[in-house]
Amino acid sequence: MINLEPEYAAKAIARYLTDSKGKNHRYRSWEHCYLAFAKARKDLDKKLTPDYDLLALHLSNYLGSWGMYRNSFLFKRDYRTHLDNVQIILSQEYNMLWTFPEHQKEKQDKSTLNEYWTEIDKIHKTLILSYNYGKARKDLDKKDYASVTETLITKILLGTYGCIPATDRLYKDAMKAFGGTQRLGKKSYAGVVKYYWSHWDEISNHLLEGISLATLDDPLTFYPPMKLMDMCFWQIGKCIELHDRGKAGAQKFCKLPKDKKYDVLDNLLK
């Protein structure tokens, strides 16, 4: 069970949002991509044809700005390599993922989380197959193949639906340090959703005045819950990386007593 104190979740989110205030900051590439896909979904509801080419460009830029082209087969591809997968993401089959599960009673919560995780797992596997065996690999030398990673797919799901945090190294280090599940699966998904359900009211009460949770390009669109959790634990992971001086695995930080962990965060989240 994730045991990060809500006060520090709020500090992490506030630091992330403060750091991304610049008009052209790279963190904002998520926002551009997410809003573009949200508009495309509304266009489909109105029986309009989205601009798939533009959506692929948004997705490519977002992934590039978050380091997903390093050591990846994508480095040798242009943005149109994502076209098939853009259409998969916008297919009606996965419409549930545009919403967030509502907190109800315990038995209903379990059923709801199972239902949502089933859809996330299904599209996760579908996108992996598409990138591994679809047009994205066409004409690519086998020596340039690299496995499609969990991090890549969760970054894509975060940047389009906003339905799950991206399980990159920093996120996993934060999970390790504060009682969460590192491995992607139903347990880790349920854990972060339940943490949000249980603590969001308290987290939001701790957020400083002047910290807006609306996107800059569209003040009527707010960051979805799983993007907020991604901000939180990615920023915590970044603090852990600074404390451990770049060493992976959060080993030094995890050995600290609980109060010392929060002392570190107090210092690095100023």
C-alpha cells in the first residue's frame, strides 16, 4: 500500500507544476498531446474525421521530449510510424479509458478496477503487437530492433487517455520508497487509483494558492487524476535520484528512516 504522506504528494505536484510554467517547457508537450487526442475523440463523437497525421506528430513530439526515442527503434522512424497506433487509440473499443473509475463501495470498487485494468491491459498488449509487427517496423534492419518497453507504452497511454501513470524508472523508484508496487499490473494500477481516492481531498487542501490544475491551453480542461499521480511520483523519484546521485534503484534513499526521507523531500521540493 502506498504510504506517501498527502502533504508531500501536494509538494511534489506543486513543484512539478511550478517547474513547467514556461510557455515552451518540455513538460507541456504532454498537455499538447493530451488535448489534441481529447479534441479528436470529440470530433469522432460528432462524426467528424480527426487529423490522424497531426495526432501522430503530437504523439511523436511528446514521446521525443520525454526521452522515448533514446535507444529505441523509433529513433530511426519519422512521426508517421505512429499512424496505425493513433487509430487503435481512437477506436471505440477503448472508450472507457477516456474516463476515470468512480469510487463507490468496496465490492463495486474491486469490480470497477478489474474492468478498467482489463481494458488497459488489452490496449497495452495491442500496441506492443502493433509496434513489434506492424508498419512501424517495416524496412527496419533487424539489428536495429529493440523490444517495445513497458515505459514506452505507458507513456503513450498517459499522453493520450491520461488513464495510467508512466511506469518509468523514476516512478518505480518512488513506488519502491513509499510502499507501492513497482511492477505494472492490476495490483499496481489498483494501488495508485486507491491512493488517489483515499487522499486526493487532503492533497488538494495542501496545494498552495496559485497552483492551478487546469491545462494552460484550455483552462476548462483539468489534469486527469492519473496524470496528477504521475506528476507526484515522477517528481518524488527525481528527488530520490538527486539524493542517490543518479544511482538506479533508490537503494540509499530506501535505507533511510521515514522521518529522514521526508527531510530529504523537504529540502529538494522547496
